[in-house]
Amino acid sequence: MSEPNTSGFPFSGMEDNGDLDVAAIFGGDPASDINPFDLPAAQTEQPAAPQEQPESPAAPVVTSDPAPAPAAAPEPAAAPNPEPVAPPAPQVKTQKPAPAVEPVNPISAAIDKQETQAAQTAAKSLFEKLPVFAHKSVKEPIEDASMTFEELRIQKSEDFADLEEGKYVSWSVEYCGIRKEIKDPKGTTIISMKETIERSREFLDALKKSKDKSPDCLVKPKVVMKTKGTAAYRGTFRTVEEARASDKVICLIPSADGQFYEMRKQEQGEFIAPKSKVTGFQQVRAGFRPALPLIPLPLIQQVISFFRSFMLEDEEYEALALIYWDKVERRFFAHVPKQNVRKEHIEADLRDCPYDDDSRYIRYADIHSHNSMDPFFSPEDNRDERGTGLYFVIGHLERFFPELKARISCEGSFVEIDPAEVIDWPASTFPDEWSKNVVCEKKSVSRRLSQRILEVSMLP
């Protein structure tokens, strides 16, 4: 076997001699020549000692000797498969990366990211914030943002006379420096416009730059005609003095006569007049909402039997019974006080009643009879039943089913109620076959009536 070539010159048979000028062929200083197939790391770092393996041609090594000693090329021979060598650790790579673009300032990037996140968080909290009606220095949250701009104009026109004519009113929305004109006030809802702005990139950028992270979504009407007044937003006050001391131009004041009065403060002076139509208040229905269970029907039937006992053959009388609630035993019961009665009059003595203990008993209802007369509350009843409570009257006791009326008194203000609201009337069941055997037919207009309708419709 010939000796391996250690000269670093890859071409055998081309021995170095005086007639071969390597520098002239390849150019440059031979000492500075570098094998282009060598990695830079190979020139600067010592490789790890390889494991023992069969000899193989060594990689060319560039030396400073411009004329390496010639050597015979090794004969080709089949070498056994070398054992795998572990790849070099990442740290041995010393090849310099290509110059990178100047990195972004991490502090500036963090601040920008933080501002963006703060803007997104603020925007989420604004989604639930109500839009604000803004007109003539008046600002008020719009509770029902699902209404259209035209519906809002109609609602506010009572307080602002300049909004009465819709054709002279235009609308805009101002939100965090963004202004949107409303082209279709009748078909555009307030909430849809607010959400459109909130979902835009423009809004997020504006919120990011704004110092106010909780801006109001201002809904502004603009009147393109001469206004009819200088009304500001109204307020409700208990007294005239409170209204005068306020900064409100429109003031609603309840009066002892049961009416609301409206005060308007203008440059000419102070105007006060009855308010025929009061808005902005909850609709209230008179009535009674019991806090106790319903009165058992058997107790009412027992009282009716007691009243019927005074329906004599030659004379009939009224009578009175009181219904109490026992707080301890949690039940209703009836008590009949001492009384002198006639056909149309009762004089009861309620002194020394054993159930006057308010800590245990509640006087829940008064019930009196009208024997064979209609059930009604007489003027005398109105005088006697001024205390706040529940009152019944039963008439036509001569019939199998008598008639019953009920009312409440709120310190002398009477309101009739349905007896079923306070008396338990158990629903009776019946076989399903009964309903199956009944066919309900729709009412049809008779031929004669149809002809009459046709004749009337043909009249000039």
C-alpha cells in the first residue's frame, strides 16, 4: 500500500518542481490561499479527537508552504463502513451570520403592546356603557338604545320644542373623537351605530391615543331651524322652592290637589301651569298584592251561612264579620263582634276585642252582608272604611249563589278588586271526555245582516 498523500495537494502525479508555479496558476499569495471547501471553524478550532477507524484520505490542509512535498496517490481500496460520528455541538459553530436588520427597541415595543392591550380592555368595558343623549348642555344616558334616532327625537320633543319637527332635525354620533352622521334616522338604531364605531380599527387607534379611556358615546341632534325655546332637561322636585333652587329649566312638581305642575324658567320669568300629560314616570296600576295566603273558601262559606241565618221570613238584617290572620298558627279565622243591626244599618262595638294584639293577630278583612239587596258600597260604608284595609260586601243571599264584591281602601281612596285575588277558589276537575263531546263553532254573520252591511256600504 502506498503512503497517503499528506501534502494537501489534491491532484496526484503533479509533483511540485521548479517548472510549476502554483501562484502563477491560481493567482495570489500561496500563503493566503484557503480551501473553499473548508468551514471557517476548521481554521480556528481544534476538532475533537476522532474515534479509531480505518485510515482514509485526510482532508486537504492548506499550509504556508507554497511548494508542498509530492507524494504518491493512495491506491483505491474498499474501506469498511466507518462508525457514525456524533454531530458537533451547536457551540462549535463559529460561522458568522449575515448582518441582520437593526432590532426594534424592546422597550418601545413593550410600551406599544401595553398601550394596545389597554385600549382593547377599555373598548370591551365600553361595550356595556349606555350611549348619552346630548342637547343644549343636557346629558342623559339612553336606557333603551334599541330605539331609532327618530324615536328618540319623538321622545325628547316634549321637553325640547325645537325637536318637534323631524324634517328640521339631523343626528350625529361623536365617540372618542370619531364623528358619524346619521343618514337614515328612521331606520338606524342607536345601538347599531354605537357598535359599528366600536368594532372599527379607527376607534381602537383613537382610544389608544386618548387619555380618556372611558369616553361617552354622545348622540347629538342638530336643529337646522330657529329654536322655539331655551328648555333644559327636566327634573322632579317635591316643592316649588326646590325647583326654583335647581338649575333645571323644566321642573315637575306634585301638588296637594293630586296634579303635577310644570315650571319653566325662562328669561321672561317663571311659568307654572298644570301638566296634563306627564311622561318619564312608571305606569302604576292601582290594586292589591297580598303578602299572606289566599283566604280559604270554606271560611267564606261559613260566613255566608252565618249571614243567611238573619234572612227571616218576615224580616232580614245585615251583619258584620271580621277575618283575622294568626301569625303563630299561620291561619285565617273569623270573629263576629258585638253589634246592633237593622235591615240597612250595622252598629258594631269593636272595644275589648280579644284579638287586638298586633304582635300576634292581623285584622285582614271586614265583610258585611246586604241581605237580599245588591252588593254595593254605600256612602255610609265609605265613611266607615277609610282605614287602609280589605273590605267585602255580599248581597242577594236569598239566591243559591250570592254575589260578592271586594275593594281596598288606601286611606280613603277606594279601588275595587277581583275577589279571586284574595279568596282561594279551588279549580274543579272533570273528565276529558266532556270536552271531546263539545264542538265550538265560529259565529257566522246572518244573511239578513250581511245584506244590511252591503246596503250601507253602497250608500253615497
